[in-house]
Amino acid sequence: MEDDLLKLVKACFDNDVYTGLNDKIVDEFCDKNNLTQDQFYDIFAKHIALEFAKGEMSYSDGDVAMNDLASFAEINITPLALEIYLLFDAGEYHRSSDPAGTIPWQKYTLPNIMHILLEEGLLP
């Protein structure tokens, strides 16, 4: 499943914005791995979060992948996948209350992603 998941993530970067995930490739992935779409959303989001937390994926790549997932899933996105998407979204912009030099994804995304991964049992 890992290799297939990596191909889906790669599709998010190889195509135009928010068109990497589509019905055909997600359905094929789900059929091959005996998953529902809801299970796929969570597996995909947790994979992005974990790769980002380990430093294997940049914030910007994780943000692109999560934007692609949210665009594909629309209102059907699962609560966990939505939470991870919103955390990446939170790292996209500076807030007027942040001191100069604040890097939004370091302040808002990474610590909260780490917390989710701990809760999910994906980090020691």
C-alpha cells in the first residue's frame, strides 16, 4: 500500500493545482487496498502529516497535498483529514498578532500536527 500511496502523493505535485487526486485513481487505490473513501482520506492525511513531522516532506509540499485532498473530498472529508488540512491551512499566512519573523507553519502547523500524530499513536 505504501508504494501506491506515494504515487498518489506524487500525483498531487505532478499535475496542475488540485487535480492530482481524482475519482479514477482514488477508486483504484481503494479497490486495490480494500478501503472505503473515508479510510483513504484518513490514511492519506496521516501519511502527509507523518512525512511532514519527520522532515521527509516540506511544509509547502504537505500543504499542496492536503489542499488537493480537501479539493477532491469536498464536504465528504473525514474529521481527522479536515483537522490536518486546517492545520496546514493555518500555516499559510501571518497573523497581525505574530511578532516579526514568525514562521506560521512552525508556530501553528508543526506542533499541532505532532500532537495529532501522538494521539493517533504514530509517534513514540
